[in-house]
Amino acid sequence: MSIDAKTVLSTRNSLKSWLCCYGEKQNNKENLSVSTVSFEDCGHKTVWFKVGESSDFRVSEEGVVYTLRHLSLVEQNTASLMVYAQDLLSKQTCLLSLQVKPNNTTLTQQVPVILFPWRSPVVRGDGTVRRVKRDWVIPPINVPENSRGQFPEDLVRIRSDRDKNRMLRYSVTGPGADQPPTGIFIINPISGQLSVTKPLDREHISNFHLRAHAVDLNGNQVENPIDIVINVIDQNDNRPEFTHTTFNGSVPEGSKPGSFVMTVTAVDKDDPKTANGMLRYKILSQNPQSPSSNMFTINNRTGDIITVAAGLDREKVTQYTLIIQATDMEGTPTYGLSNTATTVIRISDINDNPPEFTTDFFGEVHENRVNVIVSNLTVTDKDQPHTPSWSAVYRIIDGDSTGRFSVPTDPSTNEGLLTVVKPIDFELTRTFTLTVEAENEVSLVQGIPPHRQSTATVSIQILDTNESPEFSPNPKSIKLEEGLPAGSLLTTFTAQEPDHFKYQIVRYSKLYDPANWLEIDPVSGRISTIAVLDRESPYVKNNQYNVTFMASDSGVPPASGTGTLQIYLLDINDNAPHVLPSEVEMCERPDRTGINITANDPDLNPNAGPFAFELAGRPSDVRRNWTLSRLNGEYAQLQLRIGFLTSGFYEIPVMITDSGNLPMSNTSHLRVKVCQCDHHGDCVDMERIIAAGLGTGAIIAILICIIILLVLVLLFVMWMKRRDKERQAKQLLIDPEDDVRDNILKYDEEGGGEEDQDYDLSQLQQPDALDPDCVKVGIRRLDERPLHFDHQYPVRSAAPHPGDIGDFIHEGLKAADNDPTAPPYDSLLVFDYEGSGSTAGSLSSLHSSSSCGDQDYDYLGDWGPRFRKLADLYGGGED
């Protein structure tokens, strides 16, 4: 394999061994050094040299090529020779092609030659020799991008050592050759010269992987394909590009020198491993240049921006604008390409300014008012508005020991809203002097002391108002026995006037008395009864009756207050007991067990039970038929004395006495229903069912069902009537006895005698289709001929799609009925024709000739008996 001075080869067995060939010019006299060939193998010193198939030259162990005899180059311009060098350890081989010119100089071939791997002899164990083909890894071929040379430009020559014996053809395959992008690399099939056809762009494709092939003229593969890698060498043809046109960053004010701010980044499409893609950053300008022109610096390699000077103050400079430059070629301004970007650094706020009150404050508020703003406290803060460093928090530090005020913050204005949260009594306190402190939501940074103007004094004046009279105590509770008569004095309920420094008159009135039992004296406030107090009244809840009174003063404007009187009513025995339940059932033949009854007494114990039960002496049959035995103090049992009692209702008088201090008795009637019973002891007679009756819901359900049934019947009747009308209309055309399909329709005949049998069928034909010779005068009955002129009905327009003839006849009938000139009896009525354009045709189409006498209708008789009548009508038969 032949390469130039910069070509590097390696085998697959020793990738770290590099073998380099160099050529030096010498004289070409006999036994003189023609060229010195030196090799560098980076570690291996045993190199074997050989001149290939030439008897005119030799090479020494030191790599010096000598001529063996005098060379005559008269007829030839140059003499060629091949020098082989092989590393005996790594078995790497280098081939150098030399040419000797007549001017006694040798030139190194400028285009390197890539030789297909050759076979070396290997001795087998039996003494025979076989040739083993070595596999080579061809080093990459470097081609600069953006070349301006003439194209195609030669890169390397592909050779096989078998081209001496036969004609070979060379080719390359892969991306850039026969694969997209095609046509970049071409090869001379005879000489094996590989060339590039146009400038390369490393940023588009950085390397190409091709495969070289050698075949004979028959297309048979002579050598194994070899891989060729072509690297595109980078040129500095791309400027650095910043990732953003404008970079935004921030740094807190007051930051120390060396504080990190932000990072700017630029990219270069050139090879980053070369100086073409190595960028350097620097700051070109800073705006504003306050307090120093060099407030920031940038790391020229990483693009990190940091502070280098103190004095960042947001209240003076809110942001800085820097122009950053990025230059490739490691920042060399002579050869490097540059680009710029803008960096905006915002100075973020810190709490380095405390809030300050502008002045002391004054306010006033009426007594007994709450949730009222007394004064707006304003502060100034130089920090950034609407941030925690600007928002103020107010706190009362003196003058409000009872907690009657609070100072919330208005978030939009940052004002403190001094607000009353508890009622203030003018008669107790007339003025307040508060000390209010303002702070920020976040603490001040270290090193900044609190300002003396962060506190303020607030003077508050309390204004007097006309206060409502106050009942004391409120509510007021008393205990009374029920049953007090009207006019009884219960208590005195008065109110006091809070305004001690004003003389006012208080008057009383009743505001709420649901049972209307009490009244109050408007001047003294004494409360008395106007009705009997009843504990069992529905207005009494849990033995307590509540009444509300109102006291009004004489102030301007007048004020009023309310008080509640709670009366706890004690029970007395004022209600007699009565039997419970009031109605029971019993069988005609009762068993030994009776009916248990009890008593109901609205009074409370001990004015209620235990009770005493007794049957009344009258009527006399009560004690004869019934017995009443006491079970306990609450229940008694009613039993039938006799074995059978007729079904019916019986009223049993029962006298019940309670256990009050003054017992009360009452005779109440127990209604007993005697009935027939089943084996379970339940009444089964019809009277029970009748007595039970139907509930309201059942009656409503029955009525709804009846209404629905009537509606259904009405709808059915209407549907039947409509169906009859349709059937009557169809009967004008269709005989019910005949089938409606393919039949002659039979119409009912009108008239009163034989004169009506002569029909004039021409009246059913369209007037515009009649022949004047075929028109016959209709025969009318002489006894019904009208004495006035015939009515001329309006002619209907010919419809494109005529309707049913039944509708047509009904319209004519309606017109005749509404005609005042129509005869009152059976007469020949003149109807309008159906119209033209019907897809079914008209009856007048039966007249198909110009003369009525020329038409033969006898063929209708062959259609069957149903068409024979039609044939007689149109054929003029005597029938």
C-alpha cells in the first residue's frame, strides 16, 4: 500500500502502532543514494525494507534507496520504483511510489495510493506454503471543507496488486457515491482515482463512509472490499450564535462582589474540538454606568456573569443593560468571528427601607359603634410596591388595653385602617390615645436599624349618642300559679336610661303577647293580667310563657329597647280526666279478656293519676251488661257480663276521678262497637267495611280513572265518526259488494223514475276535449225543470295532479247545497271536470275518436260480466 508523508496506516491486530513514510531528494548516479526513506513506528524499531520488482535500485536497512547501475533516461522521462516497508512485529506494510526524472531528482507521488491487502506466504506444518490475505484498516482521508480548487479534485488512488496480470475495474459505494447524497465522490474505473466533485460542508455532513471494490472485466470480485472513511476538515466559516437575542437575569440589590447573576450561552456550528468552535465572551458595554462603569464581569469561557463592585441599589438603578460579545478562534479578534447579544439584569428588591409615617393622626367615632373606620394611617416605603418588602403590617403597641381597636392593612394603598371592633361607652371613656407601629411583612435586612418614624400617635374622640333604655335584668323570670284571675298584679319590669348626663322620660309598651294575657303600665312598668293564665294553653312551651315589652325614651331622635318577661306557670288541678281511647271494638261473644282503658288528664302530677274508674249508675242496663275492674292507678278493664250481645254500637258512661288536692271527676262516654269476629277476634261484618269508608286519595283516584275512561270513549266515538265519513265518501265510487281492484265502479242511482235512466255521459268529459257533434243535451225531468236560468258554476283550473274524485264530487255537492237558485229536488247537477294533466287520465279519455258513432265499445264485453254494463252504456245498447 502506498501513501504520502502524512498518511497513517494500522492493522487490526495493532491499532496503536503507526507507520509513517517520508521521502528525501538525492542524486541518481550509480551506487549513489537516490532517496532516503525513513519510517517512524512509534515504538517498534524492527522495520524491513524492500524494492519491488526493480533491478535498478536497492534499499538499505537505514531506508536509503540506491541505484545498482547507471540509468539512462533518454527515451523515458521518468523511472518508477516501489519501496515496501514492513514492521516485523505488527506486520504493517507501507508502500512508497517514487519517480526519477531526467534532471536527477526524485519526486514523491502527490496522490496517495491505497493498495488492496496483499497475501503473504505462510508455511504449513507439512512444509507446504499457503498465502494468507491480511485485512487492513484504512486510516481516514481528510478533506477540507469549502475547497475552492478545481473540481473534480483527486483524493486518493485505489489499486490492487493483481492489476498487472489482468484488467480490473474499480468502484466505490456508500453515502456520497451511489447513495444520497449521490455524486459527491466519483472513481475512475480503470485507474482507481477517487475524486470529489464539489466543495464539502462539515456542518452538513462531517464524514463519509465509502467502500471500494475491485472486479475483473466479467464482474467477478478480485479483492475483498475495503472501507474508506473521508473526514471533512472544519474551516472557520460560521459565526457564533447566541441562544437568545436578549437574556434576562436578576440580582438582589446590595449583593456583594462575586455574586452570581446569570449565564449567557452562544453556540458555533464549527467543530468545537478545534479553535474554530472555541468561543470566548466579553462585556462590550454597560448602561447605566452608575455607580461604576464596571459593575459586572463575565467568565470568558463559561459565560457566567458575576458582580465585581458593590453599590447595587434598586431605589437608584432598577436595571442594567449589558452588550455581550462572543468570538470564536478562542477569542482572537484578528482571525475570529464575533456576534453580540443584549443582557438585561434587573435589580431585585430587598427590605432595606422601613415604612415611615408621614404625621400623627386624629379621629372621632360615636359610642356603641363597631366595624367603623376611625382613621386612615398612611406610610411611605421606598421598596418596590406590592412586595413583602413594601407591604406594611400595623400593630397597636399602647393605649388600647381592652382591645377595642384593630388596624388591618388596605392591600391596594398600604394604608392602615384604624377600626373599632368593640362598643365604646361615652359615659365611661371619652378619648383614646393610641401608639401604632408599622412594620413590613418581611424583616429588614441585617445592618439596617428601625426608623423612629415607624411609630405614630393616634388621638380618638368618642362622641355621645342617645342610647336605648336597658331593661335589667333582661330577660326577667318569675314563677306563678296558673289560674290567676284578670287584674292580678304580677311584677314591675323597668328599664334604665344609659345617658346619665341627660334627663329623659321612659315610657313602656307591650310588644309581643301571643295569648294577650298581660298589660304594662306605660309610666311605672307594672305588669298585670287581663285574662286567666292557663298552663295548658298552646302558647305555653315547657310550662313557660314569654312576653316582650319595649321601653322608649324622649331623646332626639328617640331610642327604644326591649326586654323579655319569662313566666314559669305552676300547675293546679283545673282539668278533669276523660276516658282514653274514646272508641273500642268487642266481639258478640267475647272471651274472658276485656278491653283496657285509661284516662287522659292535661294536668301534671300530683294533679293527675292515679285515677279512680267507675261505671255510671244510669242507664240501668250499663251495670247489668258490663263490669269495670281497676287494674292499677292508670288502667281499668271493661268486660261483658253476659255471654252474648247483639252487634251494634253502645255508649258506656265511665266516671273517672283524678288525685289532685281537690280531686276532679268527669263522666265520659266510651263508644263500644259490638260485631261478629273471626277466629282471630277481628271484626268481619260489612258494617266495619262501610264504617271504614273510602279515603280522599281513593276517591280522587277513582274520579281520575272515570275521567280517563270518558276521554277514551270520546276519542273512540270521534274516530268512528271520521271513519264513517271516509267510508261514505268512498262509497260514492266503490260498491261495497265489489272488489276495489280492476273493477268497474257502480254508483248509486238518483232520481225517481224511468226518466232518470237516460244519462248524458258527455257531461263528465272535459269541455276542451269534446267534439261539437258529440255533445248531447241532457234530459231533465219535466216536472222538476227550473223556471229560471241554469246556474253557471265557476270552472275549476286544471290541476297538475288531480285529487280523489270523491273530494271533487263533495265540492260540487257543497256548491249545489249553498246555491240559492238550485232546485229543491232531484235534478241533474252540472259538475266541473277534473282537469288536465292527471297521470291516471280522465273518464273523457274513453272517447278516443272524433265521432261518437265511430267508436266501438263491444270489446268491453269480452272483459267479463263487470265490464259488460260499461259496454252497454257506451255502445248505446238498449239495455
